[in-house]
Amino acid sequence: MPPTIVFLRHGETDWNVEGRLQGQRDIPLNDKGRGQAKRNGKAILAAIPDIAGYDFVASPLERSRETMEIARLAMGLDPSAYHLDDRLREITFGDWEGFTTEELRQQDPAQVAAREKDKWGFLPPGGESYRLLSERVEDWLAGIRRPTMAVSHGGVGRVLRRYLLDLDPQAAVTMPFPQDQAMLILNGTDSWI
């Protein structure tokens, strides 16, 4: 069983509001997202007073870095004292990045239907599947030796939950993953902070 993991999805971006597939596009937080990061930092500190002793790691994408820095500042910690890990980047949607599902449904309804039927295994044009993303996430997870707080993305969080909680892959990738709460994974169970 891996050590305790506190997983925080990055705060809201304008593309989240618009329903656009961000993938690995480097989209910044909006004002609401910055507020979420600050509130999450305070909530995590209240729930885990010894959080300063954890390892801290984030996706290198701007929205995750900014979330980590705001959350650490809210915890009273040096905002820059964390590591980046490319394996925590969001799933790439390839040619689909920047589009909404509705726009894609109008352009290529057959491909969107195929994705909805098998979200875990579907490979968007020029992108990666959740199955491929899971290889990156499992590789990262295998290296964790200490309690860790990670800031990353919804896709990464869904894959992490699937792996650590032994969930059905298709069910895991369709579960909501909020931006206004952190997920605590401890002893094979998850709870929200």
C-alpha cells in the first residue's frame, strides 16, 4: 500500500467554464480558480496539520503550478518549495484540444460516440487514451516513498483513483472530480477534504 496521498486538482480555468478539452494546453487559472486554490490550501492544513512534512509535487502545466503555489502560501509554506513531474501532466487530447464536446460532436459524431462507448481505451487523433495515461501515473506512484501532496489534473486524479481503489476503468474515468476539494487517499480508501 502506498503512503498517504493528498491529491488536489488544479483550480478552475476559463476553459473549464467553457467546457473545452484542455489536455496539455497551458491554460492559466481564472480568479475563481485562484480562490479555490487558496481555500483548498487552508482546508488541507486544517485537516492535516503536519502537511509541511509531506513531499510536494505538481504537474509542470501552469494551472497546476499556480494552484500549488497559492495552496502552499495559504498553508504558510514557501510557495516555491515543491517538485515538478512530467508524469503528472494531463491526458493529451491531441487534435481535440481547445474544442468542446459539442463542437467535436458536430465535426465527427462517430469518433465522439466511440469515445463515449470506451472512454478508457479511446485514442483521440494525435492524443492518448486513459489506458496510456495510467501507465505514466502508475510509474509515478511506484516511486512514492513518503506521504505526498500532488497537484495535477482531473484525468490524472481519475486514473489515480482507479488504480489505488481498484475501480472499474470505465466507471473511474466518468466520475466527477471537483476543483474545490482535495482527495485524501489512505489505506485503500478515499475521502474529500
